[in-house]
Amino acid sequence: MSDAAGQRRLTFVGAMRSALAAAFFVCFGLGSAVLGFVLFPLLFVMGRGPRSRRNMRACVRLGYRLLVWAARVMGLFRVEMSPEDRHALSNARGRIVVANHISLIDVVILMANLPDSTAVAKSAAGRNPFYSRIVSSVFLVNDDPLRVMDAAAELLSDGVNMVIFPEGTRTAPGTVRRLHRGAAQIALHSKAKVLCVGISCDHHVLAKGQPWWEAGERVVRYGLEVRGEIVPPALPKDGVSHSAAVALTNQIGQKLWPAK
């Protein structure tokens, strides 16, 4: 095959995969809208309170599992992990699940592989017209740190897992990471264990600054690796100390990005 023919073939494959990626995100947006604006109000009518919220989280988890399955069938991406790591994630209860943030769908992949779980979301996520209702009903919007810590502690004590990305936003490869202390502060406040999960990708797509329709020219492999738990230290009597939060954040960073 000539170089020109090979280039045309790669361009065609890239265009087809971009079309599949567009279809995937259309399904993601429409499915989120149906969940938030059709199913959630029905669940509210049937009953309010913790049980209703638990049912909403279950619906979101099922939707995310369907998305991950559809992406695999479409040949967009697949998620790989060891049996031991799959077991650790599927049996997590009341854990603060921290992970590095490399792509737009990290939270989808994690919540699809965890039992009852939610996530801390930026306030900007609540302004998206398609999944604003999901964010406001299922996620914890990080607009008031004290309120978030109290709400997170209550959920964690009920066995709900809390997904948090200490970087706060997607970090492009090669850039300096700046870790926020929110996950550490919630762990110290709630006394919940921190489960550290490394996310890897063999071909960067959906990274910061990349168009969402760029899907590459081959199946993208996401890897999940459980890198251990951290038990938060006991707090002094005066509450969460700055030094304890800094130390715990450093521990999280060492787990997520171990020295080579």
C-alpha cells in the first residue's frame, strides 16, 4: 500500500471513529436528559428521602455501565483491570475513591465499576442543559466546602462511595499537577478510608484541550489499577488541621503518581 493510500485509509478510519464518538456522546446527552427530566421526577413522586436518592444513583450507575458497554461494542474504548482490582472496586463501601483525571469520561468509567456511588462535581457541571438534573440530584456540587464535607460524611457513613479527582480538572500530559486538599479534608472530617485508583490510557483522547469528537484511529484502552487504601489519621480536638490535610494530600499524590 502506498503512503498516500495508507494516509487516505487512516483519514477515513479517523472520520468513521469521530462519527461513532459523536453518536456516543449524543446517546450520553439524551440518556442523561431522560434520566434527569423524566425518570427522576417519577422516582420523586414514588417517594422522597434516602431511598429515592439511592434509586437515582442506581439508575445513573446502570446508565454508565450501558455507556461503557456500548463504547466497547462500537470499538471506541474498553476498560481493562485485573480480577483483583475489579473485586476491590466492586466491593468498595463508604470509600473516598480518588483518581487521576486524564479524560472527559473518567467519572463514567469509575462509577460504572463501583457499587452505590456519587462524585464531587464542579458548579459548572450543573449548568449543562443535558445532565444538570443528574448533577443536582446525584452529585455533590462543590460550591460550599463546609456543606459538601457534611453531606459527604453522611453519605460515606451510609456506605456510599465518593469519587473525587484531587487535580480538580483534567490535567494535560506534561503539565504540572496541583492537588487540591478537598479529598483529604473530607477523609479527615468523615474518618472514611481513601481508596486510590490510577487511570491510564494507551492513546490520549478526551483530554483537556482535545475536541470531544476525536476518537483516534484504534480502540482506546483505559486501565484501572487500585493502588491501595489510606486510613486517615485521628484529628486533634480542635478539628481538621491544615497540616494533617496537607500530609494526607501528599500521601494521595504518592499513591496516584508513585516515584519511578
